[in-house]
Amino acid sequence: MNIPIIQQAFCAYRSAATATTGRPDVRIEAAFSWANLSTLFADRRGAFEGYAVALSMITRIAWLNRSIAQRYTKLKKYPNVAREAVFTAITLGEYEAAVEWLEAGRSVVWGQMRALRASLDAVRTLDSPLADKLQSTAAALDSLSTMADSGSTLRINGGHTDMEGASRLYYRLASDWEALLGKARTLPGLENFLLPKKLQELASVCAGPVVFLHIYGFHCDALIVTRECASRGVIHVPLEGLDADKAVRLSGDRGALPQQRQTPHTFFENLLALLWTSIVKPVLDAMSFKACAENETPPRVWWCPTGPLAFLPLHAAGLYRTEEPGTKVFEYVVSSYTPSLSVLHERMHQPDPIDSPSLLAISQPNTPNQNPIPKTQDEVAQIIELLALSEDPEAAIDVQWLDDADATVSAASTAMGAHSCVHFACHGIQHPSEPIKTTFKLADGDLTLLDIISAPHARADLAVLSACQTATGDTELAEEAVHMASGMLVAGYRSVIATMWSIRDDDGPRIAQIVYGKLLKGGSGGRKLQGADAAEALHHAVAALRSEGADFLSWVPFIHVGV
């Protein structure tokens, strides 16, 4: 082996990766080659440095000078960048870096959108004209990216531009945005303005453990972040019994239940037992959680699974061939999911919901070109009846119901901005190749994920998505969490109840009845219909279904996402 040539290759890859000029795709490929060559020669520290550079380039690969759809297309070329890097960090015991790298490689596009919509109050206090420029540039970039994907005529600052001119406009606005951010970071105290937050700051608001689940090759690991991270560090739990290939097969099988050779009951028994023994029970043991008594409310845990694990029902893990206590996850914790620690941090910091909640209910019993789902009307009627029974003159909850032909795309979009809570009872469909076209089917067309994220909702708090596939996601963009549930978080909702796959007509109304019954009893601070109480309400609802003898397909699809 010619060692000088190998050394020259190391130097060439490192120089190309760390160059201050050059195309981002060339630089990231050089960083990967640097990391891979280092791994080949057992230089883990060199691989660590190479991956650090590669991850820093991800936002440049999916830069703001492209539409949202174009950014997702770019990211599909690098599906494993974060998982490869994190594996290297874990092998070196660099657990804090591993979590920060998971954050850097997850929900990249959602993070860019949240940055464009971030508060500029801190800048405005020190430099009002700069804040105005940031605000106008961010608004133009935000509008341009969503309008381009929708096919609308582009209209920026009162003028028009065609799609051919959009590329030049994108590039100028993205360059202006970065230059303005650079100026903002020269202001006293704003050196890290809109830069990724360090783990210690993100962990400071954790209301319970956040469990990152990482799988790569034959290795599966949990990285547990708690509020005590500064003193305790990230808790690392090696996991056995599950590798990446098996996880991919399981996630694919879950989406094709009708084709299973096993009965759905047997399939779920086997799947949930595997998740329990391989992942969930070891994590609970590492956190010293004990099974709760039947009348106790368990503590909260947020799951943040990566790769193919993002498509598996961790919240339902357990041994269902036995009635022995302490063999199911829901005996220990109330489970929620989060697409990232950053979005959870933002929603935790969001101002408390308003004192006078209101509800928008949307039902579609007879959607054109879809199977009828008449029980959606019963579902909403039950909710309104519960509201009427629970109301008192001092705590009235306003309700707007858009039903059947009245539930148009325009009416729903407009009404969402006027209410703190929204309930969808309709068909939901995850788009197989363009996830931003994932949709709710309404009377006159599609209310897409793109439509929802295009219009942030100032009063948003709780979204209940009683529709199919609202947290399904795209297997090619597993780290991006491109589905309705995470889109609702981007649009400003703090708490979302959603479904991992298709649900049956009878199950949505039953879950909704129990969830709203719990929410309307009042939770934190005695307030009713608050998103902060939704996870516990859903936990209570699925427990009720299980006690009634409901099968797995009735309750396993329902999950909680967010605060």
C-alpha cells in the first residue's frame, strides 16, 4: 500500500471539504470521502472531524435559494448523513455531539421555515431598521418558497415574477438573508442569533426525558436527554436485537398489513413484543421508571426515533400475550413524539395559550371521488354536545363547524387562523412521492401540507387530526418528518393528535369522544381544551378502548406529537 498517496488523498479531501469557496455538493462529497477514508484506516477521530464538516454543509445543500420541494429532492441524495456521523460519535463516546448532530440532520427544511418566522424582538430592541430588513426579507423568502411549490403566480412586494426569474430572486433573497443575519450577530448579546442551539440550552426546558433512537447497520442505540443534562450528561443505552435491515422490513410490513400472511393481531403481538424487549424496556430501565398503579398518571416521555424506527409504534410496545403487570409501555409513561428537540424547545417557549379557547371542526362525510365516511358528522356532533354539557357562562367555548359542502379549502384555511383548536374528521392521504402534497380531502379539493405551513396561525394551540395517515411520513425523508402532524407544529400548533396509518370509520369518533371528554374537564391551571393536556387525554382514550376489548388496529395508530 502506498502510504504517501493515501496521505495525499486525506489532505486533498480535507482541503476540498473545508474550502471557503466551491459548490456545496462538491464540498460535502469531499467531507464524506474524508470521513470514509478515515474510517477505513481506523482513524475514528479523523472520521469524526470529516462528518462534522459534512453535517455543517447540509443546510447549504438544501439552501434557501430553492423551493421547499427542491430542497427535499436535494436532501433525498443524502439520506444517511446524520446517521453515519452519529454512529461515529457514539463509538467515540461523544454523546453530546451525537445528539447535536442528530438535531443538525433532522427536519432541516422545517428548521429553515421556523427561522424565517422567528421573533425579531431582540434585534428590534437594538437596531430597528435592521429588524425591518430581516422581517421583509424573511417574509419574501417564505412566500416565494411556498408559492413556487403551489404553482401560483409569484407576487413579491406588490410585483410579479415568473418561475424563470424565481431562481435569481431566490438567490438574491437568500444571500441578503444571510448577510443580514451576519449583521444581527454583531449586535451585543446576539452572537448566536438563529444559530443552532447547544444541547444544554435545548435540554433546559425538558418536561420529561427526550429519547433519541439511532439505528445504523447492526447498531442500535438510545441517547436520553433530560433537564439535568448539564450535570448528568446524555444517557447512552446500547440496544440489542434490532438492526437497520430488520427495522426497514418491519416498517414496510406495518404499511402493508392487508398483505400480511399473519393476522393483524399476530403481527402486532410480534412487532410490539420486539419493540418492547429490544428498545423500550431497556430505555425505561435506564431511566429507573417503575410501572404505575392503575389510578396513577404516568410521567411523560418524548420519543424521537430516526431512520426506519420513525415508522414504528414505540408508544404501544409491550408483551400482549400476558396480563402480567409491568409488561407494557403505557404502564410506565405517557408517550409523545417530537420531530426534534429544537421544535419541542420552541413550542415549550411559545406563549401560554389564550384563556378563551375556541374550536374549528371540519367534517367531510361525502368527499368527491372518495369512500363516504358518514360517521365524521356524528364525531363532530358528539364533540359539540360535550362542549354544550361542559360549558358555563364564564367559560364558554366558541365552535365553528364546517361540514360537507361548506368545508371548502378556502373556508378551512381562513377559519383556522381564527381558532385555537382545530379538529379534522375527513380523508387524509400521504403523498407517496411529493410529501408536501400530503392532503386533507375537502369538498372542493385538497387542503395540502403546503397550504397549512404557508400560513402560520397566531392563535394555534391544539390540532386533532382524526384522519388517515396524518403522521405517516416519507420513507425516503425519514429524518425530515414530512407529514401533517409535524406540519401543524411548524404552522404554530403546540400539540397534535394524529395517526401513523389508516384508521377505521368507527375508531375516530370513539377516540374523539373520550379525548374531548377529558380535555373539557380542565387540566393544567383548570383551563379547558388546552393542547398541554392532549397527551394525557389520548393516553386515557386508548386505555378506555383497550379496556373495552378493542383490537390493535383500533388504538395503535393514534399518537401524540408536540408539547
